Amino acid sequence: MINFVLIPLMAPGHIIPMIDMAKLFAERGIIVTIVTTPLNAIRFSAVSIDTLPSYKLINNFFNAAKMLQKPLEQMLNGLKPAPSCIICDKHLSWTADLSNNLQIPRIIFDGMSCFTQLIMNNLFISKVHETASESEPFVVPSLPDRIEFTKLQLPDLLKPGSVVVKDFFEEVRATETLSYGVVVNSFEDLEQRYVDEFWKIRGGKVWCIGPLSLFNRENLDKAQRGNKASIDTDQCLRWLDSHEPDSVIYACLGSLSRLMPSQFIELALGLEASNYSFILVIHGGENTEEIEKWILEYGFDERIKERGLLIRGWAPQVLILSHSSVGGFLTHCGWNSTLEGICAGLPMITWPLFAEQFLNEKLVVQILGTGVRVGAEDVVDFTTQERSGMKVMKDEVKAAIDMVMDQGNQGCERREKAKALKEMAKRRITESADIIPLIEEPAQEPLAEDEDERVMENDDGSDMPQIQETE
Ligand code: UDP
């Protein structure tokens, strides 16, 4: 029997795709053991990072997660059938020791595309960004396309001197290279040249097993994915049913972002000014009170009641995106949301905030040609959620929405491209029998001691991981 142990990071954008991954493995008859904390087990995804009272506690969160190592080691030692491999979030770097102590292969999942992982890798190695000025674009070396960023757009972990969990990211980077291989929530047709390049630098141990959100086939799965929706899903569907196809903007900036009130106001006003129907998801966190005060004083609810739906809290995102009345997705470009927009065949209005979101925006806008930028230029500080540069203004929001919803040539072309990607994504899931080659030929050999040996081909020349099958 094959038993895969999955150890997700307790944050929605990480645990949700790993739960989807568990569904994929279970469909193939594999036993899956998911390791998580009691809070998450109840909510199934009701995660922890997004329930922190303040993101300033992020280091405490990761220190607490580290304490899982010893009890987990004891638990996995007694697990029947014995674990064949551990698939864990790469941000849980202590799982490298766990894997070593138990002599079980460790495959990492980091929730990013190959495009992004390749860029990060090339920047880490070349360090070209370190000598670049803050706002002058520089070219990322050794990529299949000419890709430019400014330093202001890069994730914190690429910024020398950044105080935000710097040691933490260094540890992640160090243990990342010790893993046996990487599973990626992506599919080859989406980013083939980047998959090929990333495959080379990881010695062939890269498996694209996405798009994982498509493993939620029923409406109920879609509605309950990640958390209990804060809106009655029938009411939400009725609202969507009452709109014309491709006419609604769905605006949601992920599970972790907490827009500053002044920035939220620009978003809300931009949506209002666009004159399109819209759903706006509000995750206010610490800013909720101030945001609600503005909504009340401005009379926002009342002004948009004919054509706007506000969801305060968790939205059934995949259910909404898959409804035919949605015609555009205003997204922060988290990788899950980006892929979900791709799977729904939607053109996107891109508003990256932090982490690797500017990299995902680049893929959507420049490579796939399905997005329009609102024009955000610098990452938000994750712990304070503040940005040092300019706010995105309501006119920019409106302009990007107008372009995406445009019925002229450019708008149609963007929509056609988006629809073609949706078909590719669907084909990947329905046609592909070999979606998880990593489980097809589990070898019996033990884990190699030396890292270099681990990334070499197997005796039969295949690149399958050497996963132990147990009786
Ligand atoms: N999500 C959702 N409802 C919400 C907010 C987020 O279902 O109200 C889901 C979304 O579908 C995605 C995940 O949460 O699967 C967010 O992950 P992503 O990588 O897009 O961004 P993050 O939240 O990590 O910034």
C-alpha cells in the first residue's frame, strides 16, 4: 500500500491546494494522511495565518509550527501503513530533519508556478537585482522570454537587508535544495518552456500535478472549499443567475490581504464608477471597523445595491468564478487565485500586493496575454499591510475594468485567449492518465544518503522518485 503523508502550511493559499491534492491522490487509490492542527482539522482549512490577530505575530506562528516536529516524528514512526513519502510545504523547513530522521523521501510543494520558481532561482543565483536601483526595471537573466521587474516589485525574501522573516526564508531556501523533488500546482501547456527550464535545474524531479482546483468537481465541493462561506451559497447563485453571461466583475484580493482603508475606498469607488455589476469580497481584518465606517457614511451599500454584492468574510470563490455570468476577475494574483481564474476562462484585472504576486501578474499579462494591470508598482509590507509607494487610484481601477470588459478587438482577443486556456486546463485533468507519474512506478530502493545521488535517474532510466511501498 502506498501512503502519502501531506504536511501543509497552515494558511489558506497553501492548505487548500494540498487538500485538493489529497483528493487527486485518493482518486488514484492512494492512502493519504494529512497532518494539521486541531483548528484546521475542524475547518478543514480554517487556517491559522489568516486568523492571527496581527501579522506582526508571523514569527511566533512559524516557531509554533516548528514544535510539531517531535510529536509528528513519533506519530509517523507508528503509522500503518508506513509512510511512503512526505509531501510538505516548503515553508516548513523543519520537515527536512523529519524526513532525514525517518529516512522517508521528502517532496516539497511551494504553491508557485514554474515561471515564478525559475525567476526566483535565477535571481538568487545571479543577484542582478541587488545592484539595480529601486524603480528602474532590470532584466531577469537566462529566461525563455525577456522579463523585467523593478526591485520594488520583488518579494521580501529577495531583498537584502529586509528584516521581515529574513532568517526564516534563508532556512527555507537552504532546505529546499535538500528535497527529493517538487510537486507544482500547474500544467505543462500553460508554461511549457518554464517547466522545461525548471525541470533541468531540479534534475528532472519536478511534477506538475495541477490545476488542483479542478479536483473540486461538485458544486458542494466548490462551495465549501477552504472554509464555510460567509454568504448563503444559494443566495449567491441566485444573484449570479439574475445576471447576463460575462457581465459581472468578481473582485477578491485573496485570503491574507487586508487593504488599508484608504486603499479599499479607491477599489470600492473604482468598482462603482465602472458601472458594471460586481461582487466585492471584504477581508478587513484589523481594518474592518474603519472600512465599515466608510461604507456606512458614504452609503456604499445603498448606492450599489442594484448591481453590487458585498461578501464580508469567506467567499465561495471557485463556485463564483465558475458561474457563466462572471466576465472578469479582479485579483491580487496569488497563485491559487490566478490558476482558478485561468481554469474559469476569465480575463483578469491584476492587482498584486505582496510575496510573489508581481511575478504571477507578469505571467498573466505578458506571457498569457489575459490580464490588464491596475498599475500597482510596489509590494505591500506583509506585516503592516502598508505600501511605501503610491496608492492605486479609483480611475486606474475603472480603466483596467473597462479594458477587460471591452467588447472591441482587444477585449475579445483577451477573452478568446482566456477561454482557450480553460479548455487546456480541463483537458489536462480529463485526458491525462499520467497526471501523477510520481506514484506509478514506486521503486523499492531506500532513500539515497547523498543529495546528488537522489536527483540522479533511477536504474531503469526513469525519473520516478524512489518511493517505498509497504505491505
Ligand atoms: N479564497 C476563497 N474565498 C475567499 C478568499 C480566498 O475561497 O474569500 C481561496 C481562493 O479561492 C484561493 C485561496 O483562498 O484558493 C487563496 O490563495 P491565493 O494563492 O490566491 O492567495 P493568498 O490568500 O495565499 O494570498
